[in-house]
Amino acid sequence: MRNHSAVLEFILLGLSCDAQTQAPLFVLFLAIYLLTLMGNLMLLLVVKIDSNLHTPMYFFLGQLSLLDLCHSSVTVPKLLENLLSAKKSISVEGCLAQVFFVFATGGTESCLLAVMAYDRFVAISSPLLYGQVMNRQLCAGLVWGSWGLAFLDALINILVALNLDFCEAQEIHHFICELPSLYPLSCSDVSASFTTLLCSSFIHFFGNFLLILFSYIRILLTILGISSTSGRSKAFSTCSSHLMAVSFFYGSGLLRYLMPNPGSIQELIFSLQYSVITPMLNPLIYSLKNKEVKAAMRRMLRKYLWYFR
């Protein structure tokens, strides 16, 4: 930060200033965070251990679980700390670091959801060539590319944001640091940072959304060409979990950034949805709606129960 930035820390006003509601909220979000950790770690472990799940689809699912662990760990611990703290402060450097990692993990998940949509398209349209097309090298390259593009995007945005000056206003009407929440606090010109954010969001997030949309249009056309009802039903079922994950991620994310009033209750709710609730729901969606994952979990539990007898 520049030397003439007078503000050294921000105040995250969070979800509530009422001391009586903060304790129940702490218990609630601690439970959600623990469920997120357990669910995603369990899914990662199952995908790693069970040889029946060593396919591209479940490789990407394991990466999604890792991302959900990272994304929730960037946001929830600070939320829990502020619910117990009277000051609720965060340093300017810490705030910008959180902005970077929120942007990076969210951007990687956006890319990965597009990759998973392409994976479903190949599996449904070319089942006999699926193993050859989605080989190990391509899968690893798609994952590394997703991480690399998202971190580059986040780095560009944060380097531009470093030029912002903060002079007097300190209160952020939010429970996490995000670039749109910092703009009202800046006493310098935010147009460069805002333009960078707008362009990168359009290219990155909307670009990935268009790729997902294009993949599912092709999937739909392929499914409509299947003559048997059972074949259509099976093809649809392989996409249902991914469609739910996309709906939660993009639905809540878009609604959060389309809110006209920054710091409103609606904005906080949608922010909670994509940054806290969605990482908890993803392993539930994929485990409860996927027969292979449920069977793998049962095998793993039987194995460890027998081992500890």
C-alpha cells in the first residue's frame, strides 16, 4: 500500500452487531464449516482410495472438493473470528489478501465447472472414445489451466487495486472483503480497478458460463437423438448433479453482484449462499445423487469398520 493511505485497517460489520445473535450465528456457521470440511475431505478420500472412481469425472469432482475446502477456508474463519470479536477489524493488507484468494478460488471453480460440463458432453456424445479423448494428460492440463487462469486474473485485479487510497471511511458493510465493497471506501479514482474487474468478470465468469451453456446445448441435442427412454434418463442423470452445482454457484453469484444496494440483507444472503453454503452442499449433491459415490462410500466404511474390529 502507498505511504499516504491513512487507513491501516477496516471494520467488517458482518452479519449482525447484536451481541445476543452473534453467539447463535457463531455456532451455526461453525457447524456449517465443520460439515464443509468433513464432507469435502470425505469425498476427496473416497475418490482417491476407490479404484472404481479413478475416471475423469471423479478426478474433476475431487478437484471441486479441494476448491470448496480452499474457498470456504478463505472466508469462514474470519467470519467466525469477527462473530466473537468486539472490534471486528482486518488490516488493509489482510483485506486485499482475502480479496485475492476469494477471486482466485472463485475463478478456478468457475473454470472447473466449465471443464466438467465439457467432460459430460464428451461422455454422452462419444462414450466409446471417452477414455481416449479425456486422457490423463488432458485432464491434468485442464485443471492446471483452470488454476493458472484464475490466479492470473486475480493477480491482475489485485495489482490494479493496490493503487487505491483509503483515507477516512473504514466500515465495510459485509462479512468478507471483496473489491466492490472497497470502492465506496476509496478516496482515489476507482475507475481503473472497476474497469479491470468488469472486463475480467465478463471474460472469465461469463465466458465460462457461455462454455457451460454451449456444452449443455450439445448435450441436450445428443440426448434428444437417443431413441430409448432408459438411455435418455441415464444420460440426464449423469448431468443432474453438475447442473445443480452450476445453478447454486452462478445463481447466487450473479444475484449477489446484481444487488442494487451494497450491504443490503439480500446481498449478504446471496454472498453467504455462494461463499459459505455452496461449498457445504456440493459434496452432498454429488454423494446423494450419485450411485457410484454412495457405493464407494459404503465400501470404504465397511473396510474401515472391519479394520477396527
